[in-house]
Amino acid sequence: MEYTQLQTLGDLKSAGYISKNIKDELRDNLSFKIKNNLPTFEGVHGYEHTVIPQLERAILSKHNINLLGLRGQAKTRLARQMLNLLDEYIPVVEGSEINDDPLHPVSRYAIELIQEKGDLTPIHWLHRSNRFAEKLATPDVTVADIIGDIDPIKAANLKLSYADDRVIHYGMIPRANRCIFVINELPDLQARIQVALFNILEEGDIQIRGFKLRMNLDMQFVFTANPEDYTNRGSIITPLKDRIGSQILTHYPETISIAKTITKQEAKLVDVQLKNIYVPELARDIIEQIAFEARKSEYVDVKSGISARFSITAFENLVSTAELRMLINSEDKTSIRLSDFIGVIPAINGKVELVYEGEQEGAASVAQLLIQNSITTLFPKYFPKIEKLEHKDKESPYDEILLWFFDGTGFELPYNMETNAYNQQLGMITSLDTFINKYQPEIPEKDKNFFKEFLLWGLVEFKKLSKEQLNESVAFSDVFRNYINRI
């Protein structure tokens, strides 16, 4: 039977409709999905064996939930995904401010309406997309905002005494009855406001300005919190923490592969960028490795966290850097170059909190260092390892490349160089082709130029070549010749 065709309380009873509370809805629908091997939390990667099983256990236990983790760890996304575990529609008493269940009304309005009209009480059907409420905890949040208060205008319009509970204006929580209610950054909520949540979480009733309303609110609470908040801005008071059934720790992606999947899914690229700009897989690896380097850098405040948005915005900037070059040169297509990574520095600057030593170095210098460290980390995965201390007479696989620079006058790559000129410029160093064909013979032809640049940058990081980044280009030279020229 299509329940949404039912228009009155009588229709609902005749059809044999059975209402459930929201926690039972979530539990039953989750059980159904798991039994039928259906996805429960889609689009959230890296949590398949850690966070999601804990979240599923909390839902099966009918717990209110606290998601604890650093910024950019998909806490709010997980909370919003719980909407998919609700029934598609639920019946609500027509005109109710707090989504009264027609079979179990809790507000004075709904109870009196049902007493007056009986089975003719009109109902409407509320879609699950409208059963989600969210509040960012800030110091200026009041009890009136989230619980409610007396409305003097309503009292005047209805000519009611302040002793009459019909003068109450409900806050966000009562209006989210039968919904998922999310409070983000819970520690930022003042302690006296957290106290106001006690009865709602435990007994389900609310108290407003002396009115003790025995309203059995039916809600699923999800809280999010950042560990940094516990010391920097506030804390979750112990009695409230005690009433939250499950606290689940979130985390950052554990592998480059998972991080790339997230970035690819979340990056907002336009069709022109997707169709006309080729991104080598190694470039994607470097973007993600920069975030991994930031999370262990001595210059970055790791307690603040390195959001997943770090890699997403850096990747968007990287592609836009290539697009800008393409537009300048009036070209139809282009490919990402390693020199394009200079364009991700503004994205990095906006996503990291620096410690004192980092502030002394400067945000741009730290960003540059993170890019360099990521190249150093990935280099041995593709090319022979370079020992930091080698005997001067010992043969090295890189000797032919280094010899070209020793005999030459240097090598410069302008950032906005046209594609044909760029290809010709890199083609001048024939030993690069020979080296890459030997150690990376299976890479696609269109990736080779990126690998050539990667090889040069890697040799710089291992002190085999010298590099100078200018306003409009990057220049490579023999490390000793460069030293002599400076003298």
C-alpha cells in the first residue's frame, strides 16, 4: 500500500500503519541494508574497517553519537548520510510545529486537534530530506535558540496569560522532533547550554521558563567535536558526555590511494578542465603526499589538523595553473607539469596552522618545503635510491644526466612555456629519455615529460643539481658550477 496517499488519522488507522521512533527506524533500515549487502555510508572512503563499523554498532545500539576528530575528517558528512537510513516518509499532524506523530501526539496543539476532530484529523507526509537539523555551536547560542522561550507577541495576539503554555515559542530542538539533530563543535557550546541538553538526552522532556513540559521528544542526536577544542576553546561537560552513548574517533586517510579517491570525488573541476587538461597519476600522488608531509612537519601545528580540503583545494589550484597557461598560449589542450606546483602554494598557505618556527620561516617557504619533501619521499619509488654520502669515484646511474649539466650552461623552464617549446626544451637532455626508458619503461608516453621534470627536481632535493625558482621560470644547473658562479 502507498501510505502517502492517506490523508487523515482514520485512513492511517484503517491501513494498519504502525509508527516507529527514529532510533528504531535507523536500526531497522540499517539492518535491512546490511542483510542485503547494500551500501550504508556511500562516498566516505577510508573508514570501511574503522569508523563505519563503529557507527553501525552505535546505530544498532540506538545511541546518541559523538564524532570526535580533527577538521576535514568527514564528521558532518557521516551525520548527513544517516538520513539515508530513515523511512522515506512519515505521517505528521497537519499544522504541528514539532512534527507530531498522529498516533502518538505530544504537543498540546496536536492532542487537542485529535480530541476535536478524531479520525478526521488531517495529516501530511514528511520526507526524510526534511528530517535533518544542524546547529553550529558558537558562544552566542542561547537556551532560547535551541530549546525555546516565552513569546510575548504570541501572548498579546492570542490574548493569553504568560501562565498558558501556548505562549511558548519552540526552539530548534523541539522543532526537530522525529529528526536527526546535529550540533557541530559541541565543546564551543557554553556549559550552561550543555546543561540544558541533559533532560532531552536522558528523559526526552524539556523545560522552558518554569514550564515543565512532559514532551517525549523523539530524536537522534549526533554531535561533532574537535580534540583541539577541549583545551583551546572549551570542553564537553562530564554529565553530558555521560549521556552520549557512543563516542567515535575519526581519522585522516591512511594511504595515498584512499586520499586520491577522496580528492578525485570532491574536487570541483569544470568540463573544460576535465576534458582538456591531462593529469599524470604521479602528479596526483605528489598532491596527496604534500598533505602527508604537512601532518608530520615540525613547522605545522599538527594538533590543529590538516583537513582533507587541503588536498582538494591544492589539486583544484594545480589544474587551474595549467589552465591559465593554456589560455595564455591560446592552446586547446595541455598537461600538468611539475613546475605548475608553484600554483598550489596559496592553497597550502590557507590550510595549515604554523607553529612558532613555521611562522619564522614564513608560510610560503613552509609550503615550498612541503612540496620538496613530498618529491623526496616519492622519488625512491620510481628511480634508484641516491645515497646522501657517496664516494666521488663511485659510478652512479645518474652520471650521464649530471654530466650534461656539468658540460652545459644550465637549463631553464619558463612556467608559461608553450607545449611544443616545452617538449623541445626537455628533449634537449637526451639522457633523461634514456634513463626513464630504462627505469620506468611502462609509463604512458604522455607522462614522460612530467617524469623528466620529476627526475630533475629529485636530483635537486638529493643535492646532485642546483635549482633556482625565478618569477617566471625555474632554472637547473650543476651544483658545483652554480657554487663557483656565486663566488
